[in-house]
Amino acid sequence: MRLWIPLLFLVTAVSAQEPPSAAEDRELSNALAEAGTSQIDFVRALENHLAKYPKSSKKPETERALTKAAIEMKDDKRIILYGESVLNREPGRLAIRRCWNA
């Protein structure tokens, strides 16, 4: 009986925690909501998210969003940083190619 009580507490604690992807989604949503309409705050929120979750399943779409924002802000450093990854992964992205060749 004594062994079951700690095991019961452990199972209850584990089941009460949200899955990692749900926590990641919640954190990203909160960060983007805090960024509001500021383009640079949006970029910083996404960059912070990638720094915290470098192996995120959302990394490709996050890098695409960062590339698009960098193009809109005319931020060459970020265009190269994120655009190169996007182009390597998705060579058919014409909007990025046009910006790159401009």
C-alpha cells in the first residue's frame, strides 16, 4: 500500500501538466498578443520563441514569418538570417527570391 500512494501522487502530477506543445503554443500566443501591432516587437517575440524552442515543430512557419517581417522592415541582416533557411527548406519561395535578387 505504501508504494501506491507516491505512485498515485506522481500520476496525478503528471496528468495535471499540460503537454509541451500546448505550453509552447500558449507562450507564443501570449508573446504575440503582447507584441500588438509593433513589427519589431512581433519579430522579437518570434526570435525569443525560437531561442527558447529551437527544435519547435513550428520552426519552419516561424522562420517564414520572420523572413516576411524582415522583408517588410527592409532588415537585410534578418532577411539573410531567416531567408536563407527558408530558401534552403523551400526553394520555390519566389517572394523571397525576388527580394534577394533586388
